[in-house]
Amino acid sequence: MYYIAVCDDDKRIGGYIENIILNYGKRESIKLEVDVYFTGEELIANCQQGEYYDLIFLDIEMNGRT
């Protein structure tokens, strides 16, 4: 099982990336769990509480748009 986080302030893009990852996992028979975050603060808070990810897709420029 791979644990993946997507962090993007644009909800459409976050959902789009999540779908790409999940479709890839299904196609390749790879077990994946994907969490989507819309703020970096939320991602950091969950990681500080013990959430672990094998891979994080992080938006480079986050300006707070929702």
C-alpha cells in the first residue's frame, strides 16, 4: 500500500491529480490511498499528528484561492 498526499489550493486541480493517481493504481493493480489537502498548513498539521506519506504532490505556488 502506498500513501500519497496531494496539496493544491485549487480544488479542481487537486481532484484532477487525485483521479490520475487512482486511475494509475487501478490500471497497474497497485494499492493506493490518496489524501487531498487544500492548504499547506492542513498538510503539515496532519503530518505533525503522525500522518505518513510515501509521496507528496505539492503545488509550487499556493495563493489561497479555493
